[in-house]
Amino acid sequence: MTHRQHQEAADQTTPAQQAAQADARPNARKVFMRTYGCQMNVYDSERMNDVLGTEGFSATENMEDADLVILNTCHIREKASEKVYSELGRIRKIKEERALAGKDMMVGVAGCVAQAEGDEISRRAPIVDLVFGPQSYHRLPELLAKASGGTKVVETEFDIDAKFEHLSERAARPVLKRPPAAFLTVQEGCDKFCTFCVVPYTRGAEVSRSVEQIVTEAEQMAASGVREITLLGQNVNAWHGQGANGETWGLGRLLRRLAEIDGLDRLRYTTSHPRDMADDLIEAHRDLAELMPYLHLPVQSGSDRILAAMNRKHTRDDYFRLVAQIREAAPGIALSCDFIVGFPGETDQDFQDTMDLIRRVEFGSAFSFKYSQRPGTPGATMSDQVPEDVKSARLQELQELIASQQTAFNASRQGMTCNVLIERKGRHAGQVVGKSPWLQPVAIDGPEDLIGTIQAVEITRIAANSLFGRLIAGHHDFIGSTADGHQGGGI
Ligand code: SAM
Ligand code: SF4
């Protein structure tokens, strides 16, 4: 997947939002939520919707109908932040039109731009009533009450423990129906301070949720029909907790515990840092049928010089060793990655080292980005910033290589039979779409009532970003030995 596709995917409605209409309550106040950026923001939006559901809100897909608009924002690259201000310009007009019709509209900016820019946002966009950072979502009712009394609210404290404590119970009356595949945040923040990255500043220090909170939430999700959970964290594999006997658990142990929950058939996790890929986690890929054969393991660069300047604290050889160990434990696994091109000081040779790493590893997919100077990070003030045209040319070359590897990986699935979790209606009538074990979308001819079931599917056709398949097990939930992922898929 290219950067653009990734960004578009993130900016579009999620399956959860598609389910919103079914849950709409006619007389409720309406909330329109737009989510930018990563899956953690998608999860946070779902949880804000949970909180708003208990406050009597129902979701709308139509901003013109909304009593409350929330933009859940991303600050990771400059473009992501600027999108928020252009969207606020559009919202201003809608708010004015509603005011002429005698209707109020409250506007909130949440997420990492809110955290980073605080009251600068209401200065640039006076229509904004509420600015609140990612650690304040559980306080939304209180913040909304303040804002509706006419006070401009800016809330950017870092009280992450309080957030985890309050959000540990899934709301009994959520705004949105649960989709069959959902996210669960287990860890937030980051202490690694890569020199290009704003996350340690916008999300704060690394904090893990407790085993108990995570298991409780996962059980509630499974009980409400969720079949697949993706554990989320900026550094998800740095997660650690305490088992019942006081022993320290890492992510591998947590996955083993979650795999015991009835009805939870699939587990994933993202995003991992190469330094925190513990043996126990790699062994979980070997041992757990529920753990899907897909791993997103960003390396950022293939040049040791640039990796050191980025403060990544791993080398390219460390990465090669890890990949070999992971592939030995889980031979068919799909590997995915993040790359940044044009970090300050990156020479042609450094870039070619990255291309060489990609050729040697062979990825199933990857996200790639031009380096973006983020205020407050060490990279922003480094000399030797790379000119924009050089960054663009490198990005194009890298994305072509990744696209060819993705095509080859997808083509290697042709003719295979694998389990697909059916998640939503397809674009065409009589079509449904689900995910393969390797996280590829698979379109299948079949009725809507397959949504939420796992089906055995033969992959019959391959397109650039998705697969097409044929049901082979008929019309019932299929959980059997054809479940793929633990047999070698061959990359
Ligand atoms: N924690 C993850 C890791 O260590 O790889 C990454 C999380 S970050 C939210 C997602 C991706 O955004 C990064 O992997 C990186 O490729 C990209 N990114 C972060 N800062 C960036 C910047 N200043 N310019 C371009 N891309 C950036
Ligand atoms: Fe950002 Fe990931 Fe580095 Fe943390 S480890 S600073 S989240 S890129």
C-alpha cells in the first residue's frame, strides 16, 4: 500500500461508522466524527463515540445534521496537520448556515494536533469550541458541558492512567455497532525519541494498560460479536504487565491469554519496534493459530548511518537477523514496514542501502513517506535537509519497488485456500469483503448475512491492492484445518 492509499484509508469511514445508521436514534443529538491518521486514532474515535453514546448522542454521516463535530487529528507529518485547518474552513461555513436556521453546532478538535498546538487552534480557527488532547477523552461530557456554557475549552493534560481507568469498560450503549474486526489499545506513548518523530511529545511517555483491563475489554468485545482484535500501541511490543502471580508478562504472554477467550478467533498487533521483538513474541507466532501471519515491523532506513542519526538504536544487520528468526518461526508470514526517505543527510548511497534492504527482505506491503520536518524534534533543526525534488524522486523509486513486491506477494496467494473474516458489504450487489490472514482485502460473491463469520475461501484472482475469492465451505462459519497462516505461504 502506498502512503496515499494509507492516508485515504485512514481518512475514510470505518466499518464501525458504516454501521452507524443502523444504530441511529431519531431524537438523539447527533455527532459527526472525522478521524485522521493511524489506527490508534480510529480506536480513540470509537471510544469517544462510546462516551458520547452514554450522553445520548447518536452518530451521523452528514456534517450538516451534526450538533457536535469532532475532528480527531494527526500531527505526524505537516500535511496531516494542515488538512485539519482546511477542514475547519469548510466547517465554518456549515456552522454559519446552521446558525441562520437557528441551530447550534459545537466544534471540537481532538488528537495530536490538539495536543501539540493547544489554544493556537482556536486563535487560527475561532469557530472551535473545544480543544482536547488524546488523554482527555474520558472527560468529554464535562468538557462539553463547559463549552456549551460559552467557555472556550483547551484541555491538553497528560493523565493517561486516568484515561485507561475510565475507558476500561466498553459502554453498554455505544453510538456505533461493533464491527467483527476491532482495535484495542494496550499501550500508549513512547520513550524512544526517534529524532524525526513527534509521538513522544504528543502522546507522552510510554504507559501499558493492565492485564486485567485488557482482558476485560477483550472479553466484552468478543461477547458483542468481535471476532478479530488488533492490539494497538505506538510501541505495542514494548507492552508489559503483571500476571496474577505477580510475574512480568510481555506481549507474547498477553497474546496467549487473549487466545483463550471464547469467540475471539483472530489476533493481530501493531506497531512494533525492532528493538522490542522479544523471543516470546516470535514464539507466539509459531505456536498460536489465532495470531495472524502478518507483522508490521518498521525499519525506516536501510543505512546504518541514517539509522544512527534517527536514534533508532538498531542496525540493518539487527533487522536482517530478526527477519530470519521470525521467518523461521512463522515461514509464511507477511512482513510490512515503514520507510522514511530524505531524512537530513541522506545521500544517494544511504538511499541505495534502503533499496538493498527492501530487495533482500521482500515485503508483502509497506508504507513510505517523505521526511517531514516536525517542530520541536531534533531532526527539524539538523543541517543537510534534503531538497524536496530529491525526496520525491526517491519516494517514487522506493514505492515502485514495494509495489512490485506487493504484487508478487499477492500473486503467490493465487489458488490458495485460506480463512477470510467477512467484515462488510462489497462495492457491488451480492458481494461481501473480508480480510485474509495476511491482511489483504478479499472480495467474494456471497450474501450479507455472512458478515461476522469466518469462511474458507479459494483465492481466484489478484488485483493491485486486493484479492478475489470463491466460497468453498458453503454458508456457515468455517473454522477448520484449512485455516491458513501456519502453513508456509512462501515469501
Ligand atoms: N512506533 C512506530 C515505529 O517505531 O516505527 C511508528 C509510529 S509513527 C506514528 C508511524 C510512521 O510515521 C513511522 O513509522 C514513520 O515512518 C512515519 N513518520 C513519523 N515521523 C515522520 C516524519 N517526521 N516524517 C515522515 N514520516 C514520519
Ligand atoms: Fe516515534 Fe515509533 Fe520512534 Fe517512538 S519508536 S519515537 S513512536 S517512530
